[in-house]
Amino acid sequence: MTSIKRLLLLGATLTLLLGQAQAEVQTNTSLQAPAVLKRQAIEIAATLRCPMSTNQNLLDSQSPIASELKAEIYLQLERGKTADEIVDFMVARYGERIRYMPSLTSGTALLFFMPLGLLSAVLFWYLRQMHTRRPLPHSQEHRS
Amino acid sequence: MNAEIGLLLLTISLTLCLLMAAMPIAQACRCRVALHDYLSLFIKLNTLAQLASLLILVFLFLDNDFSVAYVANNSNSQLASLYKVAAVWGGHEGSMLFWVAAIGIWSWVISLKSDATAPFFHYLHAVLGAIQAGLIAFLLIGSNPFARLLPGIPVEGRDLNPILQDIGLILHPPLLFVGYVGLAVCFAAAVAALLDNSQSMKHHCRVMRPWAILAWAMLTGGNAFGSWWAYNELGWGGWWFWDPVENASFIPWLVATALMHSLILGEQRDRFHGTSLFLAILGFSLCLLGTFLVRSGVVQSVHAFAADPLRGAAMLTLFALVSICGFTLLLHRLPKLIRPISTQGLSRENLMQLGNLLLLVAALSILLGTCYPLLYEVVTGQSISVGAPYFNSLFIPLTGIISLFMGAAPLMGWQASRQDAIKPLALLACICLGVSFSLNYLMLGEIDAHFMLGSFASLWLISCTGLYVRNHLRRMTLPTGNRRFYVMCVTHLGVALSILGATCSSYFQQEELLRMGPGQGRVVAGYTFIYQATETVSHTSYSALQAKIEVRDKRDQHLTYLYPQRQTFNSNAMQISAAGIHRSLFADLYISMGNQLSEEEFLIRISYKPLVGWIWIGALIMMFAGLSLLRPSDACRQARVSPPQLAVKGAR
């Protein structure tokens, strides 16, 4: 037990130290160098769907509109817009279809909560089965 | 004339399949014709007819018989002979025929060694016959591979889709189809096991085990080669895009993985047979659903494959029939299958079973994500996309949990959790978590849950396997279980390598997207890339613009030349880009050539992808480890399953 505690303590100190170092690094790069912007633009382009090609993101697509939109993302980043604002702009222009990560609405709630529901149902079912079958005094109910 | 013989043979095969399917029914109705005496003869004739029909299609391709529509659409007199043979499964009709013939061969191989009088095998062959009859009827009615183009016979064929003209076409589809066939056989075995009461369920599941392993190994190979092919050919450097077509083959793989483990569990403990049968039925149903998704054109995909709504309806009908029949039967027999679980806490069977259930959850969730845009459009009339960001945030955490069970399960004892094993495991988990946490901090700077999960999963799997091997060597247990033990360790290490490769290549990839022309250079990840010249290359089937790019390593020594191309195909003027890749064990240098931006300059994408090759190395390790379980010396019964794919290879 002591070894685990020691390990946790080590982890916590490491986190703190690294966290400070990280904070310093981040203040240095807040100038938003072109290379950083470019990386951000690539990251955003990878989550958006090309309106022209069958099923490719903006980054991989080589259609003219994809290059145009990639440039647009970069320009908007340069103007200081955040990733969310840019995605909202793209959705307003091309519809919900452009984003590969659908937004959470009443229509897509099932998409996000069904896997969680499935997971908890499976775990619940199995644990319950295990529980009811063990001869324990406090669980008298039979399996349904 | 040849094409008509092929068609006739298919019709004969359909009749034989229907007869085989009708045998148990005739027996149940106390029909006086004793059909079952002819079962093995029917199987032989059926396989012969299907094989001959497939060979006739091969011959038509080699013979450039463009009066046959399928040949005219998928071949060309200029096409290399190897691709002509591969073109047999390069389109919809031929690949269905290949699928049917592979089922035929597999069932023939089963019939060679099996005790033909056992009712289990009667039911098995009847179900396989019914499946084949369904597929052949589908071929004959909707998509006849031998249909003629009369009277306007084209002088020249339309050529095989240029993207398919790759070594990938020779390897990927046959492996995948043999995997699908394996799941079909497991489905048939599950139905037979539910119908036949003469022997114990444990016995049936033991018979099914090698088939499931072979199916799993083939699906592993099929998925891995598919992903490797996309990496080489599509020119965007990705190896997995969560495209619907990719998911259609990945979901059955997940189910097959769960099925294999469930069968192993059932064999050891004589429990959980219900789960195995459920997974076997689900696996084949999902193969059919996947085929429907891929071939009906309801989903949009980069790997668009022979889409036609009419075929979709037929496949959907088959899917509905198979799943409804299978699950109804299972539900009917379920009360008999439930056995008490006399086990507690963190015992090996609990961990394995939970792992299987999690694999099932992963498979169903991916299926939901794949079908969701379709359902959403039907209900609301609006379209949405569900893509890589969604699937990654779903699958990576699940992989993390599954690998937790996967690493821990072999270290636990059967039935009871071993208290002495839990403590070191908890410590090991903490160490792995700590290491992946500090790796994350040191290398990425910010906390990234996906990176942590990936690195934790691979570290955990590797260290658990190491621990297990150490314990095993110390104990020196009986030599009988050794083969399986080592195969398990090697396969789990393969999974760890794949996860490691996937994690490292996604997070430590360095990439530049830039304009480049002759004389220009750029440093990426310490390597200097110098654009030397633009060249034109002509090939029998395409002409290409290729960039000659010199790569210099970190000490400024010449490393290699890379030649990314933009190929234009002669037959249909389609343009694709082929990447220039320098492979090494620890990192790939990947260049793809984009659009022409000015007279001399092109859009060039240079990537440095560390450990990307390990994804496929891991998958190959898994596949061959799985196949090695089927070596004849292992057990007499398992020997009989390995020949099908050999026979199929011989048929090509």
C-alpha cells in the first residue's frame, strides 16, 4: 500500500512541476506564430467534411472548394477567431453536414447517449447476474 | 457458350443447395425419400459446380470475352493477367460468386472429416445450403455475372477501376471474404447447435472454435491489408478514416474477436455458451448488413463499391431473414442455455466475459454511428455527418477499458480472484498510468485523454504479458497448454504493437503542406526534402507526372529519392495520386503530390510518421498467430479447417 501512495505522491509532484514549466512555455507562444496557426488550421480542417468529394475531410480533399475553405480557415484564425467560431461559420454556410462531429441536439442525443446506455446496460446486467447468483444473505431476489 | 455453362452450373448449384436445405425439413415431415444419404454427394457436386463456375469466370477474363457484361465493365485487353484474375472479385457480381464458392469449399472441407451421420452436421450443411441458395438466387435474379451484352458487343473493355489495380486487390478482398465465410459457417454451426440436442453444447462449441479462429485471423488480415492499401493508394496518408465501408468490415472483426474469446471461455469452463451463440448469429448478420451498406449506395464512401439500390433491397432481405431466424431460435432455446455463474469478483471468466461484452458494445456503437446519418435523414429529412472525431472519442476509451481486461484476465485464476495477483496488478496499472501521464506531459505538453489511453493500453498490455510469461516460466506448467499460451501472448503483444503504432503515428506525426517546385527544399522532422525535378512517366495503363524528391537525413547524407505521382488513367482519364513512401522500422517518410498550382509548382504534402508500420506489423502478428493455432499437429479436429483458404488460393 505504501508503494502505491509513494507513487501517487510522485505523480502529483511531477504534475505540478511540469504544469509550471508548461505555463511558461505557453506564454511564450501566445504570439501565434504562422506555424502555430497553420497547425491549428490543419486540425480544424481535419474535422470538417469537404462539400464536394464523397467522404473526405477538407485536409485530405483535393477539390478546389477544399483548398478555398482551408485558406478561409487560416485567414479567420489570423483574424483571431477561435476554432468554435470558425466551425459555426462553416455550419452556417454549408449546413450541419459539414462537421464530422455532430453537435448535440435532440435529434443526435441518441447517437451520443446510446453507447453510454449500452455500456451501462451491459455492465449492470452482468454485475446483477453475478450478484444474484452468489449465495449472499442480502440478495434474495431471483433473476428475471 | 462458356458463360452459359457457368450460368447453368450456378443453377445446378442452386438446386443442390435447396435440396440440402430441405433435408432436415423432409426428415421432420417424415418424407419417404431418404435424402440424407446423398448429403456428402450433394456437397461434393455443389462445390464442384460452384468452383467450375468461378473458374469459367476467370477464363472469361483471361480470354477477354467482352460480350460478357461483367468482363467488359471490369477488364481490358491491356490489363495484366494477374489483375485480370483479381478482377474476378473486383466488382459486385464476381465478388458475390467468389463468396458463394468459398462457402462451398469450406463446407466441403468440413464434410471431409466430419461424421456425416451426426445430426449436428446435417443441420450445419442445411443452414449453409440455405445461405448459399439465398446468395445464388440473389446472383441469378439481380446480378448475374454471366449476363451478356448482346448484340452490341464492345471491342474493348471498360478497364478495371484504376484504384483497384494494386497488390491490395489481390490480398484484401479474398481474405475478407474468407473471413465472412468463416462467420457464415459459425452462424450455421450456432443454428445447428441450437437445433441438435443429441450432444452437449460444450461439444458443439468446441467444434465451432477453430472455424471462429480462422474467420477471425482472415478478418484481421483483410482489415489490415485494406488499411495498408488505403495508406499507400489513396494518397492522403491516412490509414483509417472510419468510413462506412471500413466500418462494415471492422464491425464483424470486433464481433469475431468476442466470439473467439467466448468460445475459448466456453471450452474451458463449460459456461457462457449463450453468449457464443448470440455472437455467432450476430457476426454473420452484421456481415450481411455491412454488405448491404457497402453495395446499396445508401452511404457515401471514399471506397465506393458497386452501388445499386436494387441489390441493396435484396441484401437487406437476406439480412432480415438471417437475423430474424437466428435470433428467434436463440430466444426460443435461451432458457436451456442459462447456467449459473459460480464465480466471484475478478476471476478470469468474469474479466473475459466483460471484455467480450465490451467488444460487443464497441461493435454496436460503431454500427449505430455508421447508420445514424441514414436514420437521421429518413426521420428528419436533414443530413448530418458522423466521422472520425466521433468514432475516435467513442472507440479509444472503449479500447482502453478492453485492454485493461485483456491484460488482467490471463493473470487471474479461474473461478476465484487471486488476492495475491490483484496487488501487483494494481501497482502495475498505477505505474503504467504514471508513465503514460508523464510521457503525455513531456512529449505533448497538454493533457490529451486519447494519447494517454493509447499509451496506457499498450504499456499495460506489454507489461502484463511480460508478467504472465515470467510467472509461466517460473511455474513451468504442463507442456500441453504451451502452444495456446504462447499464441495468446504473441497475439496480445500484436494488439499492443498496433495500438502503440496507431497512437505514436497520430500524435508524433510531423506534417507540412506546401508549394514546391524544382530547386525548392524544406526540412521536416530533421530530414531535408529537396524537390529535384518534375518527370513524366508512362505506364501501360496510366501516364503520370512524378516529382523526384531527394531526401537527406539528419547528418545531411543522401538517404533516398522519393517519387510521388499524379496518375492519369488512359481508360477513363481518372486522376489519382500515388504516394512516395520511404519505409523503415521506426518511421515512414510519406510524400503525396497534390494539384498543380503554377507551371512548375505543385501542392506537396510531406509527412513524417513514426511507428506507423507497427500497426500492420501488429496485425500480421495477430493473423499468423491465429493461423498457427490451426496447425495440424495441434489436434486432429482443428486440422480440417485450414485447407479452405488453400483450396481457394488454388482456385484462383
